[in-house]
Amino acid sequence: MERRRRIQVLAAVVLLSTAFLGVQALSAAEKRPLPDDNTTSGAYPGYTLVSTQSYDSFRNDNGDVRLVAPDGETVWRYDPPNAFVFDAELTENGTVLVSMGESARAPGVECPDEYGGTPQAGTPDTFRCIHNRVVEVDFETQDVVWEHAWYDAFPTHHEVHDADRLENGETVIADMGNDRVFTVDGSGAVTWQWNATAHIAEGTDFWEEHVPEDSQEEFRRQGPESDWTHMNDVDRLDNGNVQVSIRNFDVVLEIDPGTDEIVNVVGQPDDHAVMNEQHNPMRIDGGTVLIADSSHGGPAGADRVVEVDAATDEVVWIYDGTGSGTKLQWPRDADRLPNGNTLITDSRNSRVIEIDRNGSVVWQYSLAREGGIVYEADRIAHPDAEAYLPEEHAEVPSGRTLDGRTRSDPIGEVGAVVGSWAGLYLPFWVGALEILAALAGVAGLVGLAWEGWRARG
């Protein structure tokens, strides 16, 4: 009788866990976090240029760029075929500069022989190489009016994530796959190049000063196609220097292009109290850097946006969303707006949010129903406006004058971290509760198997 009761309990656990997971999968669209409304109360005026890496999966090559009105309506969309889309920015002449990687199955993509050649139609290896493209798109016609492109070994950690148009007409590009940042002119000629292997690898001054002795193996380059630096952002600063985000070293570097010397380092390799696998740092007047602190781990918890003093590494402002109802999950871009608001892309929550000086959400745009892995967002004037004035160099307030929202729920924090990690590898609807249900189901199955084995014994 006791054995029968145990079997009944275990069977009930398996049945309930399976039912729970089934209901969650069927109601996936309703489960995703969606905005109640697209209110513009307190939001900084303008349209929002949103770039989305892909939809429903990190392996899908179906990213796009869209211009979103304050009421949430998509008024323009650039949808390149079979592409992972990352940075997008509006240039001063009203075109859109897009950084993307086309997969081997995109029209016209021919993989070089050194990367295995182009896969034959119908074969499963459609991601054998990546065709990195920085394209300038006419807003009205969507014609490509300029581009710089190159091939690399494969998509993962080899896609171009960022490029910016400079005042002199040249374009600065972060080449993740080759661990370099470089500038090209209108003809495509390289006018300047900085290679990480020459400046932060073992044997350099940076290595000796900044890489902890007990962590050196972690930061050694493992080969030409390894994800060594994950160089994911580049900006020309107002002083003429170049700012580069070296994600895998947890640092933001300021480089003098005249000497190629590193003149400032924000963060330290393996010191996750400052940042951990960051994205899209924004230098702010007054000597701070606003950073999407993206990783899910570390002592600081990450999954947050931080503002850091560039001279002292002091964290002067933090926002992670827990006090606003929804914990950030893998934020990858943050921009401070002239009125003190902060625009954030919350990638795993498939949304863009704008928070005010007090940390309250005043505007959001959700791609949750489509599972959009949003990457970057810029608040801009509509390109068809009579007078387009880019805001990227406008003076914005430091976080020292603002209030943030930080974690105050340890249990909720653990659940958010588990759910966010799950989201990288499992279907979008799998969170902490679903993982617990699955574990309970597995435990029930193991228990049933054990009881069956004992009964036969």
C-alpha cells in the first residue's frame, strides 16, 4: 500500500509538471512582458531607432531596424534578408548606418574557400561563414548608397557589432572577429587601424599592469578564431580619441589614434564589481561613462546599467529595474538623454524602456510577442523633419544628479538570473518556474523508475 501511494504521488508530480509546462508553452505570447500602454508622459521627445539582432532565437538570421513613433507605431523598417543586425544610427545627412552580419544563405553571399566554401542548397550548414557589412541606407528608398564589407569564419562572435560615421566623412568600425578597430574613407581604404594583439595581449604594458596574475590563462588568446576580446563598440570622443569596449576583458579603453597608446582604462579585467561583459558605453560630460553591464553573474549581479567615474572606477549610478516591476535581463545599450532620462535596450525582455530621473519607466516599446532580441536604440528626430539636429553630442546630465532603481529582492534576483540564463539556451517562455517544474518532473520520473526497479527486484 505504501509503495502504491509513493507511485501515485510521483505520477502526480510528473503529470502536474508536464501540464504546467504545456500550458506555459501554449500561452507563451501572453507570458512575455508587454507594456500596458505606450504613454509618452515624461518621455524625451522624438522617434526611436531600434535595431533587433534576431527574432525568437539567437540563431535566427532575421534581424531588422525600425523607426518607432512616440505612440509605439512602427513608421519605417529596414529588413535585410538573412542578417543578424546590431548597431544602427542616423547620420547627419539623414541616412541610416547599419552594422550587420549576413549568413551564408543570404542572397549573394559566397563563402571564401578558406572558410569551407558556400554550402550547397539543402545542406544543414548554412552558417559556415559570415558576411560582415556596414551599409549606409537611404531613408526614403532604402537603397544602399555606401558599404564596407568583409568575410569572416562564422557568425558566433565574429559579427560586426558597431560602426559610427565621423565628422570628416570616414567611418570607424569595431571588427570583433579580427580583434581590431579601424577607420575607412569613402572609397573603402583603411586610414587607421588599432590591433588588440599589439596593445593588450600577453607581453604588453596593459597586460602587465591590468591583468591579474592568477587570471592570466582566462585572458590569453586561444587562436585566431577564438572569441578573445569580443570588441563590441567604438566611439570617437569629443577630444578626438577613440573609445573601445573590450567586453571579454571587462574594460572600456580610451585610445589616442595619433600614437595608438591607451590613455585611460575604465574597469579592470576580472573585477566584476565595476562591469561584467559590458556593451555600448557612452561617455558623458563631466568624466563618467554610462555602461550596459550585461552579464548575468559576478558579485554585483550585473543585468544592470551603471555609470562609472572614468578616472576612479567609482560607480555613481545604478539601475537594474527591480524597483520598477521588471528586472532587466541582458541590457545591451543605454543612452542618457538631454532631459536626464535614460533609454535602455532590455534584450532578454524584448523591449526598449525609457526611465526618468527617478528611475520610473515613462515609455517602453515591446517586441515580446515576436521574441525580438533588441540590441540598440537611439532617440532621434524623424529624418523627414525640416531641421534634423542629431543629439549624440548634446550635453546630458551625470548620474550623480539622478536617482536609480537597484535590486531589493534577493529571492526575485535569483529567479531573474536563473531565468535570464535559461533564456540564452532555452525557448523564450522558459523561466525559473519552468525550470523548477522540469526538475520536479525529472525527479518524479527518476522516482518512478526507481520504484519499478525495486518492484522487479
